[in-house]
Amino acid sequence: MFAKRLSKIYSAKNSTGFTEESSAVVGSFLVNAKDRQYQFWKRNPLTVEIWSEKVLKQKLKYLHENPVKAGLCRFPEEYKYSSALFYKTGIDNWGFLIHYRD
């Protein structure tokens, strides 16, 4: 239900179009930061250096397995917003993917 209320909000930076009903809910996310008025997701400045192909493969595998662990699909390549299908079959449904070895 909460997600439905926020479905018309495209980003925390572009927070126009609030309805009267959603304004009360969205008000709890008001931060008035330098670069945004609202913040819906927790910010995590954690960076991970990818210093070898082994580490890159590990991180890519982790990313591809997240939707499976969350119960969104049975296999990584089934998840619509994943590059897993590209790495398994070479099919680029996005039109801009590049293999990490290229």
C-alpha cells in the first residue's frame, strides 16, 4: 500500500506531484538536504574496490543472486532487471551491456 502511494514519485530529487493523501506519508521523509528535498532510501557510502577479475566475478554473482534470494525469481537470468541473462546467453535485452572482459 505504501509503495502504491509513492508510485507517482519518480525520484527523491523530483518530488512534484504529491497528492494530499500522500503528503502526510511523504512528510516523514523530508530531509531538506543540499541535493534533495526528500530521501526514501537509506544512503550507504560503502565502496568496494574491484581490483581483480576474481573479485569482479564474486560481486557480479552476488548482484545476480540477490533477486533469487529475495524470492523474486527462481534463477538470476529470469529477473527482468538483471544482466544475468546477458552473461549466460549473450542476449542483451538492454542494448548497452558490455561484458566485463571486453
